Amino acid sequence: MPEAERQSNPFLRIFAFLASYGVAAVILTLLLILTFLGTLEQVDHGLFAVQERYFNSLFLVHIFFGILPVPLPGAYLLMVLLFINLVCGAIIRSPKSWRRPGMLIAHSGILLLLLGAFVTYRYSIGGNMRLYEGEASSEFESYTGWVLEIVMVDAPAGADALIIPESDFADMAPGDTRTFHSDRLPFELAISGYGKNTRVEPMLGSHSMIGVDGFYLMTLPRDPEEEQNVAGAYVTVLEKESGKRHEGILWPLESHPYTVEVDGVDWAILLRRPRWTVPFTIVLDKFTMETHPGTNMAKVFLSDVTKLEGKSQEQIKIEMNEPLRYKGYTFFQASWGPQEARPGVRLFSVFAVVRNPADKWPLYACIVITGGLLIHFSQKLLLYLRREHRRRPAL
Amino acid sequence: MKRLQTIFVFASALLVALQVSAADSYTADNALPAAPQPWPDDVVDLWKTIPIQDGGRLKPLDTFAAFKMLKLHGKRTMRLTHAEATIKLSPIEWLLDCLFRADTAVTYPTFTVDNSSVIVAIGLAPHKKKRSRYSYTELQPSIERLFELAGQYNEIGAQQRNGLQTMTINLASNVNDFEFLLHYFDFARIPLALSATDLTPNADGPLMTTAALQMLPALRQIYLEGQSREPGSTSPVVESLSQILHYADTSIGLALLPPPDTDLLEWQTPGQLIRQAFQGPLPASEFQLLQALADLPKTVETPDRFKEQLQKFHGLVTERAEARSEYSKIRLEVAFYKGKYFYYSLCLYVLSFLSIALSWLSSADSRSSRILTRAAIVLVALPLILHITGIVLRCIIRSRPPVSTLYETILFIGAIAVFAALLMEYMNRQRIALALASLLGIGGMFLANKYEIKEAVDTMPSLVAVLDTNFWLATHVTTVTIGYAAGLLAAAIAHVYVLAKLFGLKRQKPEFFQSLTRMVYGVVCFGLLFSFTGTVLGGIWANDSWGRFWGWDPKENGALMIVLWNLIILHARMGGYIREYGLHTFAVFGGMIVAFSWWGVNLLGVGLHSYGFTSGVFQALVIFWCIEGGIILLGFFAWLRSQSVPIESE
């Protein structure tokens, strides 16, 4: 296509812009700046908050030196733009020659890596499973976030509980009240005073105007480590038939959930972490922790588990750097407890559990990219050596 | 002639700087009241190869002594003055004095105090110099106050403590370590309140702890009888029992006694065996080992008997350690430290740089220049061989790949940078990469030495569970550190370009600058390959151990920043946004990013890579960044100047 025509066609001009080295350099520079700022910010704000604000976002405002607000694109947006730039510039526009395949291969690998990042971000779930020796479980729990569960106390095991996802109440300010109702429930549920990090305190001597049975929810500053935050809320149960009101406090660290009797049936209402079920059961047979002799430094963490599925069972060892991968789920040896346990005390093991459809994609991408770079740079090096050989003086 | 002067001035300054760093910048105001007695060489050699379990691993006592001395004294040689004469003590000799000649050891200027305000704070008169070394005798009147203050400061979080508080805590910890050495043999040196006659009518002389351990039932009987006659009374037997229990708490500084059962991994101290004796009679083999150790202080004044006794103890311990397959690398480690590979390679790197600098005096084609260049190649290759030998020996001793600690990254990055620079020299033979090879070698060895002294802890530590994987240490860690080395090498070459342009050197030789540009470009590509592969491999490792490929952890981010910067350089160059000047100044900035990733992120005190936390390097890092920032500005200035020169005159 002649240059003049290319210049006049607005689509081609946009394509040329999107495919340009300039756009690539700008995106990479912004990513670099964002990575740097996001690293420094972790000191004060913790990993979770920084990750949400800088790396999982489309836009953000960074305050430089505590006074100068500067809007910046988030890493999520930048990676989408980088993907477009790569497709346009490195795949569609780049010359494709069997003699120089390195760059095409390497850039394809980066596309795979970015796609993997997207799939992981959107479709992976992760949490942990804590088992004492001898215990079994098919469920794992998220590290963060909360759901509201309403369940009949005497419901048979496996009966469906009513779950209100966090997205339905997480945006509430402490002064807001939100009412939930369902045909399955003989009452309406009003949630108020929702706090992201709270503690239940006696009202005695406090200035709180709201409270239940002499206790109130104290709102605490948000902990930089998201796992440490404990949400809390006031709950009002309004019976549909009688219009009777019951009030309570929902706080996940209470030893028993809030229960209320409506029409002769006991209901439990609780705030808890989201949970997922795996299609098999893990039994912790034995947990072993060895330290380097004469020190408290851990040398080996090791869980002997049995995987039960239908009638089959399999003995497996899960240890640091040796996870169990099965049916799309991966179980990693994460931690253990109780930390100060004396010999003979029953131990528990904590597994990080992840389901990530793109689990192995980074490995494939790494092989593809490294291969591509090796081919390309080796060709360049040979070219350089030939040139130098012609030029260089004798030593 | 002027060039010759410049080179000599530079070389002298370099040597002086190295000497100053190696020499003692502290002073001890006190001379020794009595001259230390020398230990015979064969005795010293035997002690060196005695194994000790410390920090979770078996090591020679020589290594233990060296790092203990480094922690307390700040050096691995102690200079003592007595009657105008200077005596040098090696770490093992110092340790032997602490163990067997406590009266003399307490007068040695053992404790390094960086700031005399610590001494003032505990109520003592400081030496004239702010930085000085103090003996235990000098500190003794205020030791209680020192521990009291350290206890208070320990309540403050490590990040919130000021310099004085940290130094006070460190001094208290050092004094504590020293006291454990001084009192290690108390159980074998100090007789109990009871005499041997009190227990066995036919025996005479003082009763020692080891003998009493065999008679604990009799002691218990005497104690019970005494208490039934006069409850709560004190008597020699009560005193002796409390003495023995006291030794169980104080004789714990050195785990020198291998357990008899191979299933038991923890080596014992005399204190632990004393406690064990209270729970039941010690097995004969254990008692024999303890007795052999306890007999050592008794014979210390008669060298022949001492040596004989030492050989006996050495034989017993090594025999058992060999049976437990724990002795195989002890002698190799002693030989490794005796070889001083990294020290000699530093000296040879300096010599090689001098040789290259001299070769610059004449034109490249002259005979003298060619001879000096060849000498320089040999002088760079030799220390590199020593450097690599040192790394390989460490790998054999540890049964690990070359890099698993921050200290080892310095050694490895240094070796890779020198090797890559030599390879480049082989390719283009401009004598630039050769000079950089020796400078990078000097820098690497100097930094390794400084870091080792500053940290003063064993550089071959046990590894936490997550790092206990030779596969990932060999792949991810080595690859990503090669990426670091490449970033630093590119920055080093870029310095030559910027400074040469700035000072108008080689103005008539555009091919010189073109060659530098090609080198930087090549090294950036090489760096991208390794830093990218290393970073992704790190993610794959994290996916296998923590369940996530990427977690935006500071160390991961640091590695990503290096990858991104290399990509920026290459894409900006391809797009024509940067040319020669841009490439070089960008490469200098790349060196700053490597420094951030390598050292800077550790200072943030957050993240999962906690094996790399370090403190006190912030100042050095800021100075480095300021200098590099200055180089970038100079590069920009030189570029501006070149733009103002009419094209035809270029």
C-alpha cells in the first residue's frame, strides 16, 4: 500500500499507532513506574490494598511526596494495552520470516503469559484448608472477603444455606442499612453498621449510641494485612408474620453464630469467609515438622495425607515445593500449628488450595519466550562475531 | 608523562582505599597488662578441625571462632600490644584464650564499639576516639547497667530503634556471647564445695563436677538426710548441687559433643549432659566424652599433656562424627578458609588493573602495550580462576548450587561479570572490557568482604524449608543473578562511554564509541534473556511452593523492573527514540534499578523473601544512586554539548 494512502486512512493510522514502538515503550515505562510505586507503597499500606489499587485497577491517583496527586493508569489497563500493542506490532505488523523466527516466537510467548495472567485474575480461586491430624475435609476457605450465611440450625447436613455474597453488602458505609428478603425465609434481614475491621466491646464506658445486649461493634482502622481484618455488622431480623424484631451482632470471631427463633424454628446467621468444595476428600494422617538441629529454623514441613474419592484412596506426601495437583486443584504445604506445641500435642497443617485454569501457562510461556529470545539473540551474536572477526586487530 | 602520573595517582588511591578498608580504623587505648602465651601450631591445627554444631549445621571450630571474633571484634585478626611489641591473634587462638586463659582474655580489646555514646550511656569513661575497642575488664563495672538498658531497648520494635539503642543491644549480645565462652569450662575448672573425701572416705582432693555426676545418687542421699535433720539448711552438698545446676546453664556455649544415637541430630553441650545426668545415669560413652573434654583445662599449663589430652578428645569426637557421616567436609572447610581464595583474587584483580592501566600509556600496536595487555589477561584470568574455585569449594562444602544467600549473590555476580567481560574482550579486543573485568572483580570482591564483615555471621547458613530445593536454587536463583550481573556490566561499559565523551577522549576514534555501543546493546540483550527467564522461573517456583505465580512481592517486583527496563531500552532503541547517548545513559539507569532490586527492596522490610533482609546498607545505596544519577546528568550534558557542535566538525 502506498505511503500516502496509508497516511490518509484513519484506521491504518490508528493501527500504526497501536503497533508502534513508541506505545510499547510508553506502556512499559508506565508499568515500570507503577511497579516501583506499588513496591514502595507496600511499606505503609500492605500488599493487598496496594495490589487492588495499583495492579488490579484501571486507573488510580498516586500522591507523590504526600502532596502531589497524579492520575495514572492501573496495571490491569496497561496489560490490556500491552496485549493490543503486541498483537498489532509484534504479531500482525512484524515481518514473518522463517529465517528470523525468534522475535515472533518470543512475543507470542508474552501474549500467552499475559493471557495466563488474565485467566488467573478472572477465573482462579484460592484459599486454605486447615486440618488437625486425623481430620478430613472437602472444603477450603478464602483468605479474604466475607459472605453472609443464613441457615436453619437443625438443617440436615448438606442442606443448602442461603448465602448473601460480599458484593451485596461490602459497599455499605457504617451509617447505611440494607434489607434482604427471600421467599425461603420467614423473616427479613436488615444489615447496618457494617465495618471492614471491627471488634465487639462492652458498651460500658463507651460513647456508642447503638448496641445489642450491652455490647457494640467498635470500628478499627483497616489493617494493611487484609487477612487480619475482621468485618462486623448489626443485624435486625423482622418476622414477616408477626412483625416482631430481633437484634444481634454478626462478628466472625464469636465462638457461636447469632441465632434467632422464628415461628418455632432456630435460624443461625453468620458472617464467614467464602468457601469452596473440592470433588474429593483430604484426610491429614500425620504432620511432621523438623528444625535444623539446635535451632528453631524449620527444615522440613511435611503432611502425610490420604486422598479419598468414592471408594478409592491414595496416600500422598505434601511438602514445601512438592504440592499435590489433582483435578485442577493444587494443595500446597503453607503452614502449621500450634506454633509453641510441645511434643505429643496434636498438630494441624494448613494447605493453600488453588484452582487455576492457567496453572501451567507461565511454564509454557517461559519455554516459548526463552526459546524465542535464544534464537534471536544467538543469530544477532553470530552476526556480530562475524563482523568483529573481519574487523578486529591481532592481539 | 601526565598520563603516567594520573594512572599512578589512581592506582595508589585504589590501593590506599583497599588498605584502609582492610586495616583497622579503630584504636584500643589500652595495652595488655601481660603478654599472651602463644599456642603451639600443632595444637592450634587440631583445634581448628574439631567439629561444632552451630546454627543448625556442623562446621569446624575454626569457622565458628572466625565468625564469633568477627561479630565481637569486627575483624578476623586481633592485634595486641605488650611492652611495645605487637602480637597478632588468630580467631582460634583468641577462642582458646577465652576458653582456657580467661584471666588474660578478659584484658583483650575484644569489643568493637562504633560510637562511644554507648559507653557513656552505661556510665563508663570512653576512650579518646569515638570508635574504639574495649576489653571485658573495662566494661565489667557497668555490665549490669548494659544488660538493663539492652532489656529496655529490646522492648522497642527493631524498626523503631535508634542507632544508640541498636548498638547497646548488640554490645550486650556480644558481652553475653563472650561470657558463655569464658565460663564454658567452669564445670571442669572450679571444684565443688564438697571434697572427694565427703563422698568416698578413701579419696582425697577436690571434687569436680564430672566426678560428682557419677555419684549423684549418693549426693541425693546426703542431701535428703541433711534436709530431714534440718529442713531448708544450707550445707556443702546443697551448695555443690546448686553449683552443678549452675554449670548446666553456663556450659552451653559450644555444642562439641556428638550424640551416640545417629537418630538424634542435635549435638550436646556439657550443660545438656549435666542436665541429662540428673534424669538418669549417663551412658559410659557419653561420660567418656564429657570427661575427655573436662580433662582439657586441667592440663593446659603442661603443653605436652594438653596436646595428648586434646588428641584424645579430637579422636573421640571425630571418630563419632565420622560414624555419623558428619565429618567429611570439616577439613575441606578449614582448607577453604585457609586458602583465602577471595582475598588473593582481590589482590590479583588490582594488579591486573594496574597492568592494563600501564598498557594504555603506549599505543595499542606497540610491543610493550601488547606484553602488558597479555599480562593483564593472565592477571584477570588467574584471580577469576581463584574466584570460581572459591565458589566451587563453597558449593561442595554446602552441597548446594552457587547462590542461596545474599553474600553468595555478590560472589556469583562478581564472577559472572568478570567472565562476561573477558568473553567480550575476546570478541572485540579493545582492552575496554578487560579493564572493566578487573574493576568489576575488584568491586565484587571488595563488596563481598565488606558485607561479610558487616553482617559477621556464618556465610554458609542452614536454609529455611522453602529454600531447601537445589533444583530451583540452581535454576531460578542463578539465572536471575546472571541477569543482575549483566545489568551491572552494561552500566559499567556505559560509564566508559559517558566519561570518555565528557572528557573528550578518543575523539578521533568513532569506532571506539561504536564498539562500546555494540557491547552495551549485546549485554542488555544477554541481560534481558537471563533476567526474564530467571524472573519467570521464580514465578513458577512460587507457584509450586506458595500456590501463586505472581504476588507483587517486592523482590519479584524488583526483578520485573529489571526486565521492563531492558525491554524499554530495546524498544526505545528500535523505535529510534534513543541513540548512542540514550542507550548508554539508559544502561547506567539500569544499573541503578539492579541496585534497587538486589539491595534496595530488602530495606523495605516487607515481603516473603525474608532471607535477604539486611540493614545499614541504605547509606551506601543512596551514595551509589547519587553518583549514578550524576553520571546520567553528565551524559545528558555531554549529549547537549555534542548537539551544539556543527555537524561538519564531527
